[in-house]
Amino acid sequence: MDKERGKSDSMQKITIYSKAACVYCDMALALAEKKGMQITVLKLERDYEVEDFTARFPYAKTVPQIILDGKHIGGYDNLLDVV
């Protein structure tokens, strides 16, 4: 099951493809919480498999991979650029 936080429709919606023990994943989550976003966190091997990740993000080699308001923006540094 994914973690969802926040309920308002006016909030930005973010999905973070993550894995355990990932510092940048944790930093992305903390930034999203600070910005008051509606958050879904998907964890590798719990919510998705490597094959799912590769199919969804064929050019990505690292996590987190972030979807913001339905658009793939990239990783943590890309999130910093847009919020």
C-alpha cells in the first residue's frame, strides 16, 4: 500500500518512486512535506519491481524518480528546480 498525505485538491500531487535506505528519496519526501504536497510514496520491492521501474522510466538509472502533477520531472535535484 502506498503512503498518502494531504487531502486538498488544490495541493500539488507528487509520487515518489523510492527504495529503502535512499537519502535522496528521504530528502524528496521531506521537501514535499514541507511544501504541503499531496504525497504518494512507492517503495521498490513493496509497491513495484525493477521491471516496472525500467518500463516506466526507461532512461532512469537511480531513485527517486518523481511524478509531479502527472508529469515525470526526474529526481531530487529536478524537484528542487521546480518547487
